[in-house]
Amino acid sequence: MTDKIRIGLVGAGGIAGAHVAGYRRNPEAVVFAAIADPVRENAERRRGDDDVAIYDDYRTMIAEAELDAVDICLPHHLHADAIIAAAEAGLHVLCEKPLCLTLAEAQAISEVAARTGVTIMCAHNQLYFPAVAETKRLLTEGTFGTVYEVRTTDSFYNDFTPESMGWRAHASTAGGGELIDTGYHPVYLLQHLAGAVPTEVTAMLSRHRLGFMEGEDSAQVLVRYENGVVGHVTTSWAYPAAPGTEKFSLVGSEGSLSSDGVSLTYQLRGQDPVTMKFDPVHDIAAAVADFARCLLTGDRPMHTHVEGIDVLGVILAAYESDRTRAFAPVTRVAVPAR
Ligand SMILES: NC(=O)c1ccc[n+]([C@@H]2O[C@H](COP(=O)([O-])OP(=O)(O)OC[C@H]3O[C@@H](n4cnc5c(N)ncnc54)[C@H](O)[C@@H]3O)[C@@H](O)[C@H]2O)c1
């Protein structure tokens, strides 16, 4: 590794634009070296005026482009194979959510990570919201005492049509419905704030409005964590959250906190409330910068495949709970430590 990370983008569709912006905002740490996408015009749009090699096939890019890392922005069902191909070639991986779709894929990813020693970082961009970072800092200092409850929300009115949904309309390519897509954000945020391994889940899934989807358009999920925290996720493409609904909140033995995502207010028992406001950041650029920093320093990313697999475990347990109308345990794969 030199002083910059040579990165290859895999999948040059919608979200790739924010990732490319992330490379361009971090020129001291990242070289945007290559793009792989079978749709040439997508690759050319993302390349812009930069001197970036374009490949139809990411396996050729991995073999030829002399990369340090790949950044995977593919439809969900293609994540696991791309992660494994990159890791087998010794390349580090930044991967969009979800890490993968099944526990068998998760097992294969954790095995290849252990065998090759590459870093696999989940691009969990909402962890880079300043309000989230400050909340995590307060939690780490023990400000709220024993945490009892954490709630996260990510709901909006999605104007998808069957035509515009593409691969997202089908469980075979998306892995499920809204919960494994947008709903992945509030689940990883919940895990970050709960600060422990999830153990059991109960969930109710709905198709309130987007009746053409194979999967759910909305989900309510309750999660119990090993440290006793109970988490509650509300997430939807059918409707926006009601005015005043928090993006995240928590209650502990010493006080509580609520945030709309850009500001936060907390109150400790017997004290006046404290409100903090933050300037917005480009959270995907911050994730890209942190990925490069971790590779250059050897630091562990906040969320590697280990946390990504826990998040997937919660989502798969939510699907099982809704199917069986019962609590579902979060099945863990054997993840060698890293
Ligand atoms: N973090 C966020 O807020 C956020 C937002 C949107 C999407 N995402 C995630 O980003 C990922 C991509 O979503 P999107 O909306 O950009 O999808 P998209 O459909 O817009 O883009 C996917 C791209 O992958 C390309 N592709 C398909 N097969 C390929 C292959 N074998 N090799 C290389 N390229 C291939 C397609 O041609 C397309 O350009 C998903 O995992 C999604 O959940 C994250």
C-alpha cells in the first residue's frame, strides 16, 4: 500500500454518483482508478472528465487495474460474489448495504476475510452523521447510564412504479422488500447505538401501498440485544414518518436523547435539556474517507462484515418472525475475529 488507495468502482448506477463524489472530495487519500459496469453509458457518466479505466466485467478490472480496493455499488444479489472475487485477489472492499442476502453468503464472506486478511467495510453512511457520532461519544462515556431502549426511524413516501423499481421489485434480486433496502439503515444505526450483539427479533411487515412489490413496503421490528437493550425500528416506503418523529432516540437509567438526524437534544435526570445542532456533512464521502484512512493506518472500520452480518441476521430473523408469527433468534455465523 502506498500513501493513496487505488479504488475501482463496481456498479456505476444511482448511488455510485455519491461514491464518486466521495473519491473526488478525498484526493489526498484516494485515486479513482477504474470502473466496472456492463452498461457503458453508466460508467461513462460516473467517469466524467477523470482519467479512469472502464471495464465491462469487474473480474477483468480486478485482474488488470492494479487496485488496492473495490467499492461495490451493485444490486443486492450480486454483492457476495463481488466481495469474494475481490478478497480472493487480495483487494480490500467497501460495500454498499446490504453486505449480502443469506447466511450462507455471510459465512463465505467471513471465511474469505479470515483467510485473506483483507478489510471489508460496510458503507453504513448514516454512522457518519455528526449527530450519530456525538450520540455514540456520549454513550461511550456512559452519559445515559444503563441503556434500556433505542428507537430508529427511516420512512419516506417512495413514488416507485413497477417500471422504475427494476431489480428492487423482486425478492430474488433485492433479497426481500423495503426492510433489506432502506430498512437496513435504521437496523445498523440501532446496532451501533445499542452497542451489542442482537439476539432475538419480532417483526410485523406490511404492504400498505406498493402492492406490486413482492416484498414488504413497511416494517416494524423489535430487537433484543445481548446487553439488555431493546430496539425498535420503524421503516417504510409507503408513508413518511409523522411530523416530530425522531430519526433516533434512546432512554437510559440516567437520561434520554432524541435526534432528527441533524440536531439532538438530551436530558439527564434532574438537569436542563441540552440541544446541539450540527452542520450537514456528505456522509458517503465521509465513509469513503474513513475507509481510506483505515486502510492506510490499519485501524478497524466501525462496521466491518462482522457488524454487517449481525444486521443481516436481524433482518432475516424479522422475515422469519413475520412468517412464523413468533420471536425468531438471530442466527450468527461463525465469524473468525478481525
Ligand atoms: N447508502 C444509501 O443511501 C443508498 C442509496 C441507494 C442505493 N444504495 C445501495 O447501493 C447499491 C446499488 O443501488 P443503486 O440504486 O445504485 O442501483 P442501480 O440499479 O441504480 O445501479 C446498479 C448498477 O450496477 C450495474 N451492474 C449490474 N450488474 C453488474 C455487474 N455484474 N458488474 C458491474 N456492474 C453491474 C448496473 O448496470 C447499474 O449501473 C445497492 O446495494 C443499494 O441498496 C445505497
